[in-house]
Amino acid sequence: MAVEIREIQPTRRNLLKFVHFPIDVIYRDSKYYVPPLVNDEVNTLRPDKNPAFDFCEAAYFLAYRDGKIVGRIAGIINHVVNERNNKKEARFGYIDFIDDAEVADALIDAVTKWGKSKGMEHLTGPLGFTDMDPEGMLIEGFDRIGTTGAVYSHAYYHQHMERIGFVKDVDWLEFLITIPKEVPEKMARLANVMGERLNLTTIKYTDRKKLVEDYGDAIFRLINVAYDELFGYSPLTDKQIKHYIKMYLPFLPLDDLSMVIEKSTRELIGVGITIPSMSKALIKNRGRLFPMGWKPLLDAFKNNNVVDLMLIAVKPEYQNKGVNSLIFNDLIPVFNNHGYTHAESNHELELNTKVLKQWEYFKTEQHKRRRAYTKEI
């Protein structure tokens, strides 16, 4: 049967089909695919729920064959990033499909036609609306469990992208880090020296409401300035910052959060956000919280030997001055107290030497690589 492409309207019912397709079909039997929380992903795709739609537009397509869904893809245009980079670029994201050239071609063709109708000249992805969404297609590490906030991809995905004519735009690397029993001596010494020299210290909160009042806004504004020059970065708006404060800060384990401040002014200089790995819990509950899907997630907060390093952000004028050493000097004892033996890094640009350099103190394995592809349309 021929492939039929249908553009869907972003109703909750349609988006549930869109989100469930990879969970229930493509990766139904995968040991490595980590589903998203279904409700969170649906809300990300809804214009009435995601503040990124203030400057983005999107279209969603499902591929059908013989009445069954065989693929999905989103087309996205981030007008802020295009203006910042002087580009006419459409993004593709949320792409999943059976191993079939006709299906892959039809999905890419649908987004290509949509992008061209909007005056775009390039198609790049997989990317989301902003950097808060998953980025990149897995090209190495197919035998490793994914992390929350990252997308797993079958090995045939990138083969089809290259067959269609896409070329590498940028790669991200991911690392598995063995957590030492003690803070490495050189790192501890650097943390002490730079803390004194720059008048910095780390702080902890036990009151979540107080944390939000004091530094909720500052954390995301710090991310904006720290990540501003990274590939395709889309600065968070005031509306987005309020959205993410409500979405993320109520659930962060406070002792797994490290903040570096200037002692005199109390200004936020650096932040390290980590959480116990939710990967096995999400595999178990298949992205569903109800009726009992919340229980594996709750258990993951109590019993876990892996921690996800979600992000580290440091003010640009303090980068390469040892601020990261203060963050890890603070977190390593916490990690050991919780019984974490390993940490998963978030994806890091392969050319971002400032970030990659921080792993020199640890035993690491670069175990995953993901890629953004691009093509003229």
C-alpha cells in the first residue's frame, strides 16, 4: 500500500496519537528507549500550553499505510533563532518511522514542502522548539539506555537521513562518568583557591518556596547568558521562564542542586542541576503517570545508583576560572551519600571545549553521540 501523509491539528486527541506512536509501536520492545512523560510531551506540542509558540510555529504529520500509523514528524520554525542567525531555516523534530525508505521520504517531503511554503531555504534537525527540548539523532550508543530529556533513535534512522541527502550540521557527545569516592584532590584544591580568589561559595536550600523566591528567576536567566552563543540557542522569554519554574523546580531534589554565588552580593554565578536517573522508571511505566505510573518514578528518587547531570551553567565572565570545580566539590559528597556510582552527562557540543574539559578529573567513557543534520530545500 502507498504511504499517506496526514497533517494533524494540535488537539489533545491527535497529539496523543502522535506521542504514543514511538512508545507503542517503534520502541515497544526496546530495552534502551526511554519514553517521555506523555502528558508533558503533549503539552509541549500544544500552542495553548507551550509559551515557545509566541515566536515559533509548527506543523505535525502522521504517515499511514493500510490504515496504520507508520511514521511521524514535526516541522518547526523558530523565528527568533532565524533572526539571530540571519537564516531562513525550518526544523524537523519528533521524527520516528518504520525502517522503510518510502515512509522516511514521505515524512521529510511533507516537512520540506511545508517549510518551503513558509519561505524557508534549509531544513535542519532533529531539533525542538528551543534548547529545552530534545536535540539530535543518535548515531552512536544504540546499546545504551537513554536519558531523560534525550531521544533514542534506531540505527536505521540516520542511515535514511544520509540516503536522503542530509549532511552533518553539528554533533553532541555524551559521557558516562564514574563518581569517585572522594573529591579529586586537584579539583578540591582548585575549588578552595578559586573560591577565595573570586569570593565565591556554594549554597543549599531546604525550603523549596524560598529557593524559587530567591533564585528561581535567576537560574533561568543565568542559563540564557551562559548558553547564548551555543548552536541554535533560543533565549528564554519571561513567559518561558515562569513556565519552566513551575514545571521543573517543584520536583528537583534540593540537595542535588548546586548553586555558586558571589559572597558579598549573593549574585548567582553558576548552577549545576542534577536529578536521579528516571530512565528505568520511565521504561517501566511507559511514560504514563496513572494509574500507578508515578510509583516507579517515586522509587527512582529513593533508590538509584545513576544521576543525570542535566545542565551546568556559569556566567561567561567566570567561565574557565574553576567555578565548575566548586559545583563538583559540593555535589560529589552528596552523590556518594545517595549511593550514586555513575553519572550521565547531558549532550554536549563536540566543539565546546570549555565543557568537555571539566571531565579531565574523572574516569569517563564517551558512549553516545547524536547529530543534527541539515539540507537545502
